[in-house]
Amino acid sequence: MEIEFKFCIPAGRLKAVEAALKRGAVVRTRLQARYFDTADLRLAADGMVLRLRKEGPRWVQTVKATGDNALHRLEHNVDLGTAGAAPRIDPLRHQGTPVGDRLARLLGEGGGGLLVERQSTDIVRLTRDVRVAGLGGAVVEMALDVGKVVAHAGTPEQRESPVCELELELKRGDVQGLVLLARRWSQQHGLWFSTVSKAERGARLLAAQANVQAVKAEPPRFATPHPDGRGLQQAVVASCLAQMLPNASEIAAGSTDEEQVHQLRIGIRRLRTALRELAGLGADGAFAEAAAEWAPPLADAFRALGAVRDREQVVKLAQPRLREAGGPEFDPLAGDADGDAAHSTPSPGDVVREAAFQNVLVSLIGFTAVASAPSDAATATATAGTGASADEVRRLLRKRLQRLHRQAVRDGKRFESLATDAQHRVRKRLKRLRYLAEFVAPLFEGNDKDGAERYLKALRPAQDALGAFNDEAVALALYREATVRDARAWFAVGWFSARNAAGAKGCRKALGEIEGARRFWKKR
């Protein structure tokens, strides 16, 4: 099992990273690799890589596959010696290993004949072993890779992509030593965590794929049907990261895809719910303490990404409706008379590359990795404790779900009399109820297998009503702000103001329907 971090290096920081690495003894190796897959990209679709690489004078065949979380990779290497010509690729070399058996199942009998070379890499690697003081004497291999990925598209034209990245792999010791070193280097050199492998880069080149689809939320995967407190926390955080990391990686690399930004914000909101609602389930309060440290940078990133996305989305939704109502053509996001931008906001990439946000991502990845770290990291696992027992976990979750449910019902009855800020908090609490219910639904399937799904369905009308009401509140504030630059904005201010009372009434009614929803967490 391979445990590593991979960071992209900004072009202007490469010399500094290389100089810092060379403060210790480094080994320089040229790595020339060939990557194989089936014609229908069966391996790539399953998160697997089959590679034949020349490492200096030696040939090594490697198979890799995705593991439990963002840090883990299944890997098996076979040293093929120093043959002059490249050996042929043979999947059977990995037979009898977990990742090799997975490869065999994927390819089927005689699957080696289906493989074709899809891409290659030519990399110069500088490696250095670093011992991290304390923390179980962790030893981390740092590898600076500079070179290129080349896609073989079956035509004379080759497509290339540059590689400039730093990998940190735990060789032995406590995984928290790896986390500490990763945090230090990412902070010092402005690095950002990347989920894109060299094989995936090649696949994108082959497909001439500039953008990838945004990654959406998936339910947590629990190691046991009834996890203890620590197991629940790790599984839920891992689920949030599985949504956040790929989207953050693309955005940090320069993508401005609106759906990726949207899904990253959803992932952050889910994570913030987990940090808040699951904080008391740990053994020693360490999770709650760490959550308090992680929360501010997550909140800052969420707000900054929202400043980019929400304003643009609201205008897209509002403009056609205002036009239909007879309003003047007017862009509230346009600059003033001097042509200056009305608002100076950081780009999504700037937000994601921010040192504080990257620091939190690294720490969270490390938190999810402790349970399945190598055996010599057992000290960290033991000291972390298991937290509340499975029975106590369910008791505490029932209590929290019930509290959020009651708050939603109470808020609904008085929604129209609440101040704007308080109305917005109602929406946030309802989202917390939804996300917490989604996280823990499998733990209560014994009560009613489909109960959670029915309950979540009962929440949707209120979510939709509150979402529409919030969009109009944001639009009202946005157009009111624009009146200082252009009097045409007053039409929108009046139109949205006139709709406020009816919108609030609709929210009250939708929230009132929640009271009768059957609560899946209640004992029968």
C-alpha cells in the first residue's frame, strides 16, 4: 500500500523547490515510462495504471489502483533487470497480489493481448529521503519530477503536456510525519494538492479533453455496519474529500468551470456540517479541537468562491425575469462610469491555491489516512482512540438529528417575522439536517430501510423554497448596491422587494410540511 501526497509546482517556484531539495543528498534518475490500456480504456475507467518504466538502467513493471482514500494507492512493482530493449508488458507478473488479481479480473483470460501503448513519459526525477523528527521517526521520500507526458494518438501528431510536481511518499513510520512535511513544503513554496496522475494526463491528451466533469457527492463508505465515533468521523470526512479534492485540483490548475466551483462549494458545506455535528464523537476531543482550527479557512474559501459564483448565477437567473416584467436592460456586475470593476474578487484558482486552504486539505487527508496507515503507524492510531461506541454513536446522532428537525419546524412557524440574516440561518440549518441525514442514513437502516430516503424527499420542497427565496434576497442586495452607479437598478429593487412577502410565506408553508415527516432515526 502506497501512501503519498502529490503537489503541483507553480512555474515560478521550481528553482526554489529544487534548491531546497538539494540541501540534502539527492539522487538524479531519468524515468522513461510507457503506459498500457485496452482500446476501450478499461483500466483507466477502473482507476488502474499499468506501466513499464526504465529507471536509469533498469526496467520495472508496475500496476497501481485507487485505494481507500486520497492518500492510498494499491501498488505492485516487478524488477525486470537491465535488459537493453524494452521487455514486453505482461499482466501475469502481478498475479497473486491484491492489485494484480484486480487487474486480472478486469482483463479476463488472455487479457494481455488486449493491451496497447497509450502514452509515455520522459521525466527527470530528483529524490531525497527525509527523516521527520519525532512522530514515530517517519521517513519520507521526496521526489521532484520535471518532464513531459506524450500521448500516442495513432497519428504522426503527438500531443504533449509538461510535468512539474513534487511527490512525498511515506516509506516508514507515522503517517502524521508525512502530513507535517507535506504541510511545511506546500506552505513554503505555494504548492497545491493534485489528484491528476501522469496516466490521467496522457488519457486527457489522447481524448483532446480540455475540461473534465465535476465530481459530485457520494455517500460515505463505512468499514463496518456500525462504526464507532472515530470510524464515523473518518468515513464522512473521506466522503467529503472525495468530492472536494478532484474539483479543487482542477480549479487550482486553472479551470473556471462553474459546475466544478459549485460542487467544491457543496463539498465544503458538507464537510463543515461534518466538523460541526460529529465533533463530539471522538475519544479525546482531538477532532473537535482540530475542527475548530480547520473551520475558518474552509469558511473563508466557501465565501470567496460564493462571491465569484453566486453573484453571476443570480444575475443569470434574474435578468430574464426582469426583462419579462418590463425592466430596463442593465448589468449590475458591470463597472462604474470610469470602467473600473465594481468588485475586485479573487479568481476561483486564487481561492483554492490559498496557503491556508491547502493546509487544511493536507491535514484532512492525513486525518482520514490514520486508520489504514502501515502497521508501524499504529502508535498514531492507538493514541487517536476509537471514540464513542457504536451504540453511543447512534444515540448521539438521534439526539442531533432530532434537534435539527425541531429547529426546522420551529423556524418555519415564525419564518415571516425573522430578520433577513435569521432567515438565511434557517436555510443553513436545513442544509445541515439534510447532510447529516445523508451521512448517517446507513446506520439506521435496521429501523426502516427506505426511511431515510423518504425523509430526505420530504425536506426537498422546503430546500427548494428556501433556495429560491435566498436567490431573490441576494439579487435584491446586489441590485440595491448597484443603484449608486446606475438608477436603472431601482426597477429590480422594487420588483424583488414586492415579491419578498409572498416568498417568505411560501417558505413558512414548505417548512411546516416537515413536521409530519416520519423520522427514520427514531426507534420503532
